Amino acid sequence: MLNTLALPKARELAAETGFSVAAYRRIGVLQLAGVAGVALGPAVPALGGLAGVGLLLLLAGAVVVHLRKGDPVATFVPAAVCAVLVASYLWALFA
């Protein structure tokens, strides 16, 4: 039943990447948790650091999925740019 509640675009993207809708939803929850952790990072650096590392892993996974699908470089540039931003955040947090 939860799959029927997914937006059509989310169902399409999940199928396109080879993930189930439930897995795609879990990835989204991990992304939101990472963003919340990064936002709290200045107040709780350990949490921000863990969240940043988690986001880097998610972004690396996104690049791997795009490469396996044979997508053009332009499709995974946003993930690569976000990875650079997260790495910069981690450097600023702990430098």
C-alpha cells in the first residue's frame, strides 16, 4: 500500500535506478537525517561530522549508480558538487 502513496516521479526514479520504492524512500530519510545533522553540526560537531560522512557515502553511492547505468557526466555532476560542498563543510567544522 505504501508504494501506491509514492509520487509518480518517485516511483519512476526508483525503477530507473533499480531500487524499490521502499528503498528509495529509506534513502530519502537518510538524506533528510544527514541534512538535519549537518545543520546541528556547529552546535554538536560530532553529530555534524557523522552526518557529513554519511552524506558523503550517500553521494558516492549516487555517483556509482549513475556510472553503472552509463548515464552522461551531466547527470551526476550535482552529486559530485554536493560532495565537494559536504567535504568543505567537514573541513570547516574540524579545521
